[in-house]
Amino acid sequence: MTPDDTASAHLPREVADPILLDALQHQVAVFARRAEQTRLAGSGPARGAMDRAAYLLLSRLDQNGPTGVKALAAGMGIDSSTVTRQVAPLVDAGLVLRDADPDDGRAVVLRLSDAGGARLEEVRASRRQLMSLLTEDWTPEQRTEFTVLLTRFNAAIGDWQNAPATGRAPVATDSDRPPG
């Protein structure tokens, strides 16, 4: 693959139908508004129990284990000061623990507490219930296809956001990809 091939690999192969693209961007905007309004926070007693930032931080710590602030920020595509600010109430609530980094005693490693793991599972169960309710008339294949496409769409957004301004190929991250 030549450098020109690499650059062009990230450009649309053909100009897409503007009507279809208008419909797509409209549906993404509607989804974003509805997701924010409802926070897609689950159903039952845990509904609305955890904001998006807390959920994503706890999920990341659950997936990756103890993690330094800089590594956590890099993996999530946000800056260290944002992680520090967002994790403070989680530490205060006993959901996240701060430990000294075994490799550098001056640095901090964040880890999910037992209470944080239990709370995360409670919220996940509530959100699974909501996803089941919202897609109850979908086939398992439709749920799978939607998950694959939404994951791909989120990855494309992340790649686009992380693309260097020089026009080189974007650097892919796994910050918005589901575990497993």
C-alpha cells in the first residue's frame, strides 16, 4: 500500500446519497437528544442512578483493573484533569479507591472497590433490562447487527476525533468499544 493508498483509504469511496446522509445525521441527533434526556439509565430501582461519566469510568476500571490517571484518560479519549475531576465523587462515595502506584509511589492508581463493582453491576443489570425492553420486538440477529454497526460508528467517531491534523491515518482507540 502506497502513502496515497493509505490516505485515500479513509475517504469515502463514492459520494453518498445526500438525502440518506441527511436522514442519518438527523437520526443521530434525535438519538443523542433522547439518550441525554433519558440518559438511557435503565429501568426499575436503578433508573437514573448513575451518570454517563461515572458509568464509563467504572466500566473502564472494571475492564482494565487498576489504572493510572493518565492511562485512564488516554484510554477514554479525555484529559487527565477531567478524569481527576470526574473520579473525585466516585472516591468520596467509596466506589473507587486510590492506591499508590507500585512502580512509582508518587503516582496514584485508581481501582474499583467492591462497592463500586456491586454498584456497577446493579446499573448494568438495569440498563440491560432497558435495552431488552427497547428491543423486545427485534430478533437476536437485529440486536447483534445494531450493536456491531453502533460500535463501528462510535469507533469511526473516535478515529476521526483522534486523527492527526496532518492528514495521516487516524489512530484507533478502544475507548468506545464494548468489552470482549
